[in-house]
Amino acid sequence: MSVVDPTNNCSAQVGLRITSSADLDSFGDRAAARPSVGRRLEDLRVIIYEQFSVASLQRCLCLAPNLVDLDLLLSLPDSDVPGILDNIILPELRFFRTNIPHALLRPFLAAHDRMSILTLDACSSTESPCPLSASHLPHLKCVTGPAPCVSSFVNQGTFRLTMSSPDGACSTSLLLRSLPLPLPSLYALTIDFPANDHDVLLSVVASCSGVRKLKLMEKPSHKCRRGRLSTRRAWNDTTTWSKALLGLPLLEEFMLRTTSKLVQRSGSEDEERKTFVRWTSGLRSATRGQPNHHPALYHIGVWYSADDDDRGVVTHWSKCGQNWCHMSTMLNPPQGYEFI
Ligand SMILES: [Zn+2]
């Protein structure tokens, strides 16, 4: 258990991280003895991957009524824990991240409709549609979660959207078509796509042409139903790919994760530069034709040759005047590497 602000300064935001069931009980005892300890708490992260008492968790949350930011990442028993968050009311709550199954969240979300950032993990529900599909969170600005569960939360004010498609889904356009388009405020979009969806970028252009930050994450091959994958990717057709990028005229940062090789020699700066110049100018050759430079793009990050254990090459490039400059390369990133 760690207290971010141990100074007892009542005016400062106070945070607490709880990582064990013993920490949970200890905080509950302290806050029960001195209610100001719990009332000062604004930022609480409960990350417990061991058995814990649901009653202790509920006591802890009841003793911290002024929480603004709450993470609940829990190892829940196989049997359902109905009512795990029932009767918990946190009037100031704005940021919420959890892996609690969606069927157990419905009353809690209904009671916290002023939330602005919501991050959900897997659904785990056998119901279709997701039990949360009828929830109404009109103030949400940033949404993360499985597409069938969170697409109903997307609204005209959505600023940042991160969606994963169900296993076996083989079209990004279907994923995007489930949204209430257009999304004029959408600034950042992160979605996954099947390797053989060659229209992935065109689908984004058709749905969210004003996006400024775009991250495309290729799905692992075992999560797509279609048989053996070819090595062909959408960007192999440079002309269509660069035209699609121009169809996102406000795009500033583009990130892509793929299992494909991208270049012949992994980590070759020269080959990477040629690739990205082709993407952003439409030119097949540096000496032929008139370039049609992208007007806003200044950062490209690509994680290529990625496999199920991650690895591969992570390369970042930035625009310097009319040229693309290599910023960094990481070979074989560690497992679980966060591609940002
Ligand atoms: Zn769901």
C-alpha cells in the first residue's frame, strides 16, 4: 500500500494504491478509526490478484466517498459476485477503470452518469447485447473496451476512443459502422484490425476523417477465422495507402502494429525511410513524379515483425521540414511492451 501524498496536506489530491487483501483491510481499519483519511482520498487504485473479501472492498469504497479516479482490477472468484458495487455511491467519480464483468456493473454505471473516462476489460457476459448497452453516460469523453460493449457509449463529444473487435471479426468497417457517426470531436482513435482487411485505412477515412491520432493494431492471426494468412497487407498497395492517408487531412500521428516484415532488412533505417516517404508523398520513387505530401502528419511509429510474444522492431520517425528523420528503434521489445 502506498500513499502518494503522505504530507497530510488536506488541500492536495491524495492517492492510494492497494495491492493485497491485507492492505485493503488495513486501509478500512484506518479510515473507520479516522474518517478524514478516507474522505481526503481522491485517487484509488485497487489491484488485487489474490483472494479478497468483497465486504472489505465495499467497506473501503464506502469510506472514500470523494473519489474522483478509481481503478478496480481484481481477481474475482469463478462464481459471480452479484452486487459487488451495488449501493456504492461516489458523487465525484469521473475516471473509472475496471476488469469487473459487465453484467455486474450496470447499477454502478447508472448511478455514476457524470463519468468522463471509462476503461472496461472483457465482457464475460453470455447475454447479447452486452448488459451495459442500455446504460447512458452522456458525459463520457474517453472510452476504452470491447467494441460491442462500448460502441453504445460513443457520442458526439467523444474525444478518445479505443476499441477492440470480437475474436473472429474480419472487417474493420463493420466495427466502425456500429458507431453513431459522424464523430466531429474524435481526436484519437485506436482500433484493431484483421491482417487481411486491406481496406482498414479506407474504413477509418469513411468513418472518422477528422481524427488526429490514429493507432491501428493488427489482430493476432489465431484470433481471425479465415484460414492461412497471406503476407499481403494494405500498405503494400502504396498508391491506395498514401491516398487513404491524405483522406485524413488532420492526421498528425500514425501508429501501426503488424506481424508483417514491412522492410526486407529488419531495422534498416534506409529501407524504413523509403517506405515512409512513399506512404506520405505518394511517390514510388524519390526521383520520379510530383510528391503529394501529407499536410499534417509529423510522427509515424511502426512496430513490425511483431509476434505473439511481442518481439519484432519498434521504430519511430518524425517529420523535419520536408524530410523524415529517424527518432528511435527498439529491437525485440519486452513482453507486454506498451506501444505508445
Ligand atoms: Zn460487455
